[in-house]
Amino acid sequence: MAGAARRIGAETSATRARIVEATVELIRDEGYAAASTRRVAARAGLKPSLVHYYFPTTDDLLLEVCRQGAADSDRMIDSALASDDPVRALWRFFVDTSRTAMSLEFMALANHRPPVREAMAQHSVAMRARQVELLGHLLGDRMKALEGFDPAGLALILAGIGRCIVMEKSLGVEEGHDQARAIVESWLDRLVPPA
């Protein structure tokens, strides 16, 4: 005889939102390893069984935190891409240190939780495709005139240099950051002369 399907709490529940927020706070304040069911429940002022009611497994909870973090990033990137100077706005997004702690925790989490790694990879691929499409649309002819420039490469360079600056800054390392920023900004000036 098959067991009855386990009931899971509604996605629109205020209690569910409190659980997710408590998890985000724990990860931000103490690292992803602190986000146990008991610690999340204590932070949210709930019983551990209620956390499991909404999130049957820890991976379910961590995936929701990851999904919400990705949605926040999507909103910021959408805002950058809709600005008057989307290329430079995208660059500013990549070097924004306001999300450093959570970004580093998500990367560490992805190393240890395959479902989170898969979700982050899928999101990254989709976001990169959007960035490449936009850069190709905005800079196509100008990019062709500059040997070696291409939308996918430029998107990766902006993201990679930006993330390196953000991660190193969180360690207190800043050697070469101003020079790297100047190089990127000179490339952008060649591609999109400032208004």
C-alpha cells in the first residue's frame, strides 16, 4: 500500500516567508552551515516541525533561498539593462559589494549541495544568455569593429572581473582593483562612448 502524499504548506504563507527570511539571516550572519532546521526554527520563533511542514528537506529550503536570491539579482539586472546606459549599469552591478556575503555563501553552498549547484548553474546560463543577447543587440556593429570582442566574451569578462574584485575586497585585498576597473572602463568607452 502506497503511503499518502505528504502535505506541504502553501507557498504564499506568511509563516513560510518568515522561515525563508530566518534562513537568509542565518546564512548572512553565520554562514550556510548554520542553517539547520533547529537554528532556522529558533530564529523564526517556530517549532522545527513547522519548518519541515513547509520544506520537507533542508535542500528544499536552501533551494528556495537560492531561488529568491536569483530573483532579486534578476530584478537588479533587469533594472540595469533597462537604464539609459545598460552596459555600464551591468558593470556596476557586477562590482556592487552589497551582496558579497550572500554571494560567497551561495558559492560555498553550491560546492556541497548538488541541487543548489544545479539551480545556480541553470540560472547563470539563462542570465548569461540574456546579457549576451543585449550586448549583441546594443554593441553588435561596434563590437565587430574591435578585433577579438564578442558579446559572450564581454559578458564573462565583466562578470568575472567584477566578481573577483568583490570577493577580494571582502578579504581586504584591493591590489590591482583600480587598474582593472580602469581597463574595463576604457574598453567600455571604446565600445560605448560616454554620453
